[in-house]
Amino acid sequence: MSIRAACLVAISAFFIPFGAGAQGVPSDQIAGCLSGEKIDGSSVESAKKKMEMAGFSQIRGLKKGCDNFWHATSVREGDTINIVLSPQGLVRVEGK
């Protein structure tokens, strides 16, 4: 890999977790994804809205995994918790 390509991968890995989303970014440039994995076109805004509709607030750190699951930190009933949104639209506490 050339130095220029390595820099582009590093830069995209830095910005994606902070809301740039995976839209329009080739899956082989997303940190941790394998070449050929298909990243869907869901957006940060739609993921946040679904999480809010499920009763979570103060959603931060939204990032999308190679499996198309959105991960975030949130507050519900005064507790800070990690949540996940599945590609099917289900929001749940991560690890449960």
C-alpha cells in the first residue's frame, strides 16, 4: 500500500466514527472491514432518530460497524448505556 493510500485510510477511519457515516465510502477503506463487505446506505441522522424514538436521549459517538449495526452511547432513565441499532431497525442495550 502506498503512503498516500495509507493516509487516506487513516483519515477516513478518523472521520467515520464522528458522523460522516459509511455512505459513499468504499467498504475496503472503513477501518476493520474486509474487502467485499457491503455497507448499507443508512445515515447517522436516521440511526439517531430511531434510537430517540426507542426512548434513548443524549446519543453520542454514533458509529457504524462492518455488519451494518450502529453503535452509540446514550442516556435512558438517568443511566449512561451503550446501545445498538440493527439493520432491521431494532434498538437494544448492547450486550443484552
